[in-house]
Amino acid sequence: KSPVPYVLDKSLDLNAKGVILRAFDQFRVKSCIDFKPRDTEEYYLSFQNLVGCWSYVGRTFLNGQELSIDAGCDHIAIVEHTILHALGFYHEEIRHDRDDYVQINFDNVIAGQEGYFKKLGSDLSTTHNVSYDYLSVMHSGKNVLSNGNGSTIITKDHKFQNVIGQRLDMSPRDAQKLKLLYKCSNQMSSCAQSGKRYYHIVFNLIILGQETGYFIHASTSSGQEGDSAWLGTKIMSTQRECKVQCLQFYYFHSGNESDELNIWIREFQDEHDTRGTLRLMGQITGPPTSHWKLHHVSLNATKNFQVVFEVRKGAGNSTGGFSIDDINLSETECPHVTLQIDNLGRLLNTSTFGTAIYSPRQYSKEGYAYRIAAVLYKTFLGMYVEILSGDNDDQLEWPCLQKQVTFQMLDQTPDMKMQMSKQWSEVTHETHNLSNGSGNNIYFVLFYGGILVGYHYFAFLEELQTREFLKGGSAIFMFKQIIAFVSKDPTTDKRRSEK
């Protein structure tokens, strides 16, 4: 039953704990399934560092049903795969109709492991009338349990032979089957509408077409200074105990630099309050853009609320305005840094090997200064974080250890629930040498930078051509941090395990 109670055992690797919490957020965004630290429930999931990555299927045991997430399992898709087993999912390739889609080559299976591929009868499982999914995170790879003589799974549609076994994220059909199994409604409950796009036009807005769909445009080319157009969502309720919401959308600014795109929320005190109270949560202004830009706004509404976009005409002449597209809202925390690289394909081809593109300097909630970097290596790129000198250095603990960092390459599929982004997480530790002032770079002669910590082979050029990692030539990389939740045992500190 949702919310699913859980315990994070102290045997877990620090990075694994953070990745599990990230996986919970993916379930919140893509389904009505939520998770909560265990209180006194008899049925709950006990995440432990045992041998391998595995789970029982469905709700099976009282007093802590084990899921094993060992040191090699701390990747978000592997954790999602394991949790989906606990939620009732088997491997995709043992569906009762699998022979129409894949062939199992038993000659290549390790002796004694043939039972792994035994089909489930339709009396024991259901496909919910959802088509076979080569992209499922529950599908095994082509060489699973191979004895070395070749692939064990052969796809009948050969273009998927190297796709099966993907470990980016739950697929759209995984999410669809999850919602059907748990009878997720279309009403807002336990984040059921997280990630839903809302297009509720109030007035003075135009829907324009383009090759790939439609977007909202508010023109500032006519009218008087101060005139405005508004776009409002329906009224929504908060469901999670932790009151966080992230608004994500793309905008294109083609007007005057004095024009404004304002993001408001209107909060309602109770069901009798029809006017609500407006609060300005964000503003975009300045020079026009040459590409669509991704933008995030943290809302943190505590009552029923409505999101309102306002485009306001500024002083001076304009031949355009503001366009808005792909609006998503989720009850999760916004990324802490977004690095958008336009014309990435061309930059990879033309830049010197090892060229670094940096975000502006940022501050963590604890006060550490840092920036993220994408380093271009012709056929691949690396993602890194760099600790910088900052205003709070004399008040902080050094070296900066046991902080989890997560990089994400965004799948820019319009609906957040359909996205399959790439993520990688790591916890800072002693070998990173993240000490204040120990760096070897000076950035604009304003602050010192330490070594780059991250993933050298984060994404290859051929990966960028899959999904919608490149859209209009732009790639988007997002960065999140978890602040010191790993310093206490989440089995006894529920507040920290929910952060």
C-alpha cells in the first residue's frame, strides 16, 4: 500500500542511501506510489547491503522484507528495477507472450540457470494489455547468464537487440503498468499529477504551431507599457508531508529586454477562499535568447495553490514577446544548478580536447561554494563538481566530505513522466582531497578552485543522439546535492531520511 514504509539499514553504502532516495522521487513523479520512513508498520521494505542487487516479488514478508543494494547497485535504474520487483513486477522477458517478441537461446545459458527464463503463465501475471516493452527497466540485457558462447536473448525486432537491458530509468510503459496495477487516478493524490502539463489559458494568449507541436506565446509587440497577459493552472493541492514543489518549463524571449515573465503562485486559505493570495516566485527579464531555455522555480506551497504566468510589456519597442512550452510540475526538489550547453554537437567537434564549460559559482545550503563543469573530449564529455573558496570558508568543516552529488543529463521529452534521463551519483570522500584552498586554479582572480570531482566518461556522442538528450542542438545538465543526510542513521532519524 502507498505510501510504502521503508528502512535504510546502516549496512548500506552512503551513496546507495542517496540513490534510493532519488529513486523514490522518480516513483513520485511517474506514478501515485509514495514512500515513507517506517513507523510501526508490520509490512515494510528493508534496504540492506547484502550480496548483489535483488528483491522478492510483491509483498511477501512481515517485519522487514529485504531488498539488497550492495556497493555495485548504487545506480538509480538498478534501484528502480529492484523496487519494482517489490511492487509486484517480474522481468519483462518472462511475460507469457514473450515468444512473439524475443527468442531465448538456451544453448548459450549457463548450465543450471535455465529456470531464470521460465515463462509466467497468464494465470500468474498480467500485462495490463500494455504492449511488450523492449525499453523496460525490467528487461534483462542480451547477454544475461550467458555461458560465453553468445547472447541468451535475441530480439525479433533486431533494432532493439542492443537496447534491451537499458539502465537509464523506468520507461514510459513501466510507468503505465505501474499506474494500472495500483489504479492511480487522474486526481491529485500522492503526487499523481506530478509532471502533468497544464495549459489553462486565461486571456490574451496565443497558441502557435511548430513542426513538433504547440506552444504558448504572449506578444509584447503592441499595447502599452505595463500591459500583461496571464496563464493560470488549475487549483492543485499539496500531498507530501514535505512541502516541496518544482515548476519546470522552457521559455523563449524574443521581445524587448525590459519585458518581464513573472511566475506567481496564488495560495488559497480554505475551500471558501476564492480570491487567494498572490506571491511572486520568480522573474525572467533581460536580453532576448537565441535558444529555448529551461527554467526551474521552487514553489514550496503549503496550501491549495495555482501557478500563474504573467508576461508584462516593458518600455521600448518589441517585435516579439515571451513563449512558454513543456510546463511540468512535480512534488520534488528542483535541481540546484542547471547547465545548458547550446550547439553541443558543434562544440564537441570544434573545441580543443579538454575544453571546460563552467556554471557560475553557487552556494550549497550549508554554505560551501562550488561550480559544476562539463569537459568536452571530442567524442564524449565528463561532468564534474569543483569546490571553490567562498564567503563562509572560515565557518565550514574541511575537508568537505560525505556530501552526495548527482549529475543528470536531461531527456527533454516534453512530459516529465515519459523522460528517461541519465544520472550518476557519488559521495565525496578523503581521496578527493576537497580541502579549502588546496586547489590549483584561479577563476577570474576572484576565488580559488579545487580539483574536479566527477565522472570522466559521463556521456558519449552516440548517446546524445538517443532519446531527446539533444533538442534544438541544446543539451541540459542538472546537478543536485544532498546535504549531510548520510551523517546519521536514517533508521533512527526520520527527518533526515526524508530530505
